[in-house]
Amino acid sequence: MFRTLSIILVLLALIAIAPLLAACHTTAGAGEDISATGKAVTHGADQLTP
């Protein structure tokens, strides 16, 4: 009984964590996009500075 309950709890925990792991990739991609945008703005500002 205890072993079955433990297995069920572990499976539920893994199912609950799965969306968080997928969000890490999304957050990393968003961070890269924001970084690229910042670099583009900096480059544009450098070009317009006399």
C-alpha cells in the first residue's frame, strides 16, 4: 500500500513539474530575444551619435 502511494505521488510530482521545465526553454528564448533587441537599439544609437 505504502509503495503504491509513493509511486503515485512521485508520478503526480513529475507531471506537475513538466510544464515548468518547458517554460525554462521559453524563458531562455525570450531572454535571448530581449538581449538581441537591446543590442540592436545600442547599435542604432551608436550610429546616430555624432
